[in-house]
Amino acid sequence: MTSLNVTVVDKAKDTEVAFDAKSDQPVLLSIRSVVGSPIPVGCKGGGCGVCKVRVLEGNFSAKRMSKAHISEQDLEENVVLACRIIPETDLKVEILAETPEEDKS
Amino acid sequence: MKKGVMRPGHVQIRVLDLDEAVKHYADLMGLIEMDRDDQGRVYLKGWTEVDKFSVVLREADEAGMDFMAFKVADEATLDSLAQDLRDYGLELTELPAGDLKDCGRRIQFTAPTGHHFELFATKEQTGKWGVSNRNPEAWPRDAKGMKATRFDHCLLYGDDIDGVLDIFTNVLGFQLVEQVVEPDGNKIAIFMACSMKEHDIAFIRQPMKDKFHHASFFLESWEDVLKAGDLLSMTDTPIDIGPTRHGLTHGTTIYFFDPSGNRCEVFSGGDYTYPDHPVITWDAEQLGKAIFYHDRELNERFLTVVT
Ligand code: FES
Ligand SMILES: [Fe+2]
């Protein structure tokens, strides 16, 4: 296990926040901050779509993500769920949090 | 008026990884794995349940609920309820006996909220797990984890809950037990029972179709709910909220997530219902207290995180 750096870009708030992420678990689960997570947190299981991000830089592997929220095309565009991607390098991600209306199912 | 619907029979839940899900529902929650079928589905139940299974896990590429079923008194009741549903204007699908292992034929319909429900009358009865029908001991000594005793109810999110209320009360004989209403009388939550419980099925109005908020399992005591919370921490399982108390139903509860993001609840206690009980009403402005009696406000996830 190594420690990697994840930078979260929030265009709505015009902020960039970085945190340390472990290389052996999904990005969202590395966030243990008591002051709140820079990425919206939902079910932590790839089911609800709340933690949707676009990976702008870096490599990752992914556990299965609900296709109700991540389509084939999303995957090609590096749009993923932060609770299901495991970083292989430092990452830069942009928040794309879904509103319930955008649900693809 | 009762129409012969007895109780929740089963729920089929979609999971993204079957092995992780079985660990969650069996090892952590203490459901008993009863069988598997050639489609790879896993059948489980709480130890107090007499029918063979009440939870079916199906691996799929999205999370959520496939369907929830109610058990009716007998095959003749199943036929008459099917006719009533047809007369109401619903299209029915009949699934043959054996489509779910050791379950009789099932009548399926789609509710106005997009959820799939089914009725059945026959399922193999294997009896309570680990205790006999003759001179039974109090509980099985080898139940695991939270030792969930039974599948109790589901809470679902959808748009046309008035349509659902009409079908469940007027066609299927459920009783509206509790509701949350806006000042103009618009219902935003309905809790309905086919039994003496406070709810066997509940809906919250949200502008979406066919969404699954949680499946709930009964525990014997508040201390069991507390210890369920301990087990969630010990296993680093995401907790949504609790242990706390609901205003609606007054049950003590904890919400958490399975490894595919489906919400689960274990709870104890709660009010009871007789057919002559008036409907309990919560005002929409008190929704926070109605859902989480102590916090008196909804957590952000309550309305937004569903599968
Ligand atoms: S938190 Fe629900 S999909 Fe990531
Ligand atoms: Fe519940």
C-alpha cells in the first residue's frame, strides 16, 4: 500500500482540495476528514451515483459501478464513481455530482 | 378491509458483487443462506421465518430492487386477487412455479411508481431455522452477526404514491396506518400494513420511478440495534444513520449500506395496528422528526441516496 495524492476540482465552488489516498482502496473511502468530504458521499458502494466524478489526470482501476449511473460512454470519458475507483497514480478528479433527475435508469 | 394478503414474502435485490453481498447479508446481518439456483441467485432468510426464503440476491450491473412479493392466504385467494388487479386495469405477468426455487406461481404487476410487486400463495416451508416446531428452544445458538430475525418491510421512492395507495388499500386490502401530508392535503409519505404491524410497505413521494430506499429486518431489542451498530463499526461498513428512533412507527433503528450501495435497516419495537385504528398523520413541516425522532432533521442522504 502506498499513499497517493488526489486533487478534487469543484468547478461550482471554484476550489481545489487535495487529500491522501491509499493505493489499495477506493478513493472515497480514503477520506476520513471530520470536516466533511470534498466529494459528495452517498452509499459508498457504487449504487447511488452521488459521488460521480470525471478523472482528469492519472490512472486507476475500477470495481463494478451501477450502470444506472455510469454508462459505457461515461466510462470512455473517464466518468466514474469515486467510491469504486482505486488509484494507481496520483489523481486529479472533477466533481460531477448527479441530481436524482439525471438518473439514467 | 383485509383481502387475504398475509405478509411480505420476499424481496429480490440486485447486487454488483454476489460474494461481497452474501458476506454482508449472511455473515454480518445473520440471514441464513438457504439455497442457490442455476441462475446464480442466492436465497436467504431470517431464522424465525417459516418459509424457505425471504431475500433473493441477484448479481447484476446495477443495484436496486427487482421486486417485492406478498404471500396471500391460499391459491384461491391468489386467483381472486389477480382478477381484482386485472379488473382494476393492471397488466399482470404470471410466473410459473419453480421460477423462484421452491416457490409456487407468482402474479406480478407494476405499480404506478414503477415498482414491481408480486403475489404468491405457496412456498416450501422449511420451518424456523435452528429451532424445532416441537418444544422449541428460545433461539438458535449458531446464528451469526446481527441475528436478523425476519424480513419485515421495504421503503420505496416514487412519484405516483396516490396511485399506489389506491391499489394497495382498495384492491389488496392494506390499511393506511401513517401518512405525512402537506398543508394542502397532498401526501408525501404513506405507511401501509396488511397485518398488525405499523407497516409492511412504505412509500415516499419523489420525482423518480422504481427507486429502492431500504429493505428492513426485525431485531428483538434496542440493545440488538445498538450491537448491530457495533458490528457495522467493527467491519467498517458504511452507516447511514443511527442507532436512533423513528417518529413514524416509533421503532428504534439503524440504517446502513450493503457493498453495492443498497440501504438496509435493522430495527426493533414500533407501534401496532388494529383495523379500527385511525390513520396517524404527520405534518410535512415535521418530516425531520417523523423520520429521525431525535435529530429532528433529515440527513442529506435520506432524500437523495437510493438505488
Ligand atoms: S457513494 Fe453511492 S455510488 Fe458512490
Ligand atoms: Fe424502515
